[in-house]
Amino acid sequence: MQLYYTPNSPYARICRIVAIEGGIMDGIELVQVPLRTPDSAALRHGPLGKIPLLVDGDLVLGESRLICGYLDQRSSRPPSLPGANDWQALAHESLMSGFLEGVTNWSRETRRSKSEQSAFILQVEQQRAIRALDHLERTAAAPATEPAITYGDLALVAALGMVDFYELVPDWRADRPALAAWLEPYAALSSVRESVPTQAAMNPLTPR
């Protein structure tokens, strides 16, 4: 199997954590590719050029949730995706995925030149993120000694990682101690530490 990715992609990060925690990372070749460029190797396998992209023979999966479901079938761990009728878990996953999507939009907008930034998008995504953080502070479960490796929880881990990396809400831990405590067991996982975003791996924004 090959996983096409960029090191700072939060969605690829979720897939990498699932693979590492599932003990199947040795069977996956990581292929680092640029974004939004005509020379991306990911384009050999599909027209969109989006990452993450998992290629296993003639099977090509281009959405992180589908990739995690496929990896689940090869892992001895409990699945990262909830069952079709587990509506509470699905609702949690939906909320965390929405939070991650908003943080991703916000961080992307901050990376544009000042003259190209949309004040409206910056304001809307900041407000959305603050509402989500406040909601999570009120509803965060007590920290677990063995954190659950679920898509929803990892989406939250990835979203908070982006909040930290791009310094979107610098004081979020001080104002939200319950959420900070929830994150601590995840931050201790080697899979989470290995996949943290870095300045060295920054992909420049390029025209589509």
C-alpha cells in the first residue's frame, strides 16, 4: 500500500495515527507529494490530486475516513469508525470533523498574503472555532489512561494540533483546562508526536 500525503495535512495525520496504532505502518509506503501542482505524483492515480490518497493495487481511496475504514480491516485494534447505527458516536464524529474543517479553512486563510485574505472568512472561522472550543470544554470527557483511537477523537486531536501550530487561539489551554486535560493522553502517544506539524514541512500555497 502507498499513502500519498503531505506531512502537515491534518487528514493524512489521522490516517497515519490509525495505521501506527493499528500496527500496520510497516506495510505502508509513505509518498510525500506537493499540493496544487501539476507534477504531483498523486495525479497518476486520479484527477483530483487531493491528499491523503491510499493506493492498494487497483484500489484508490481519496478520503481520510474511507482510508481509515480500510486500514481498520487490516488492524487487530477496535475499528476507528463507528457502526452505522451508533448515532451518538456518529454525531460526535460529525462535530469533530466540522471543527477540523473550520480550523483548516481558517489556517489556510491566514497563510495567504494580507492583500488576498478575506476578513469575512477569518472572522467566521474564528467565531466558529471559539464556539467549538467552548462547547468542548463543557462536554469533554475525563482523560483516559488509554485514549480511544477513533476517527472522531483523532479529528479533534488534529484540529487542536492545527490551532497550536498556527497559533490561532494561543490561550485556549488556560481558558479550557478540561479540554487540555482530555488532550494530554493523546499528546503522549508516539504516533501523535511523530505526526505533529512542523515548519520544515510547510507546503507553500500555490494557485489551483
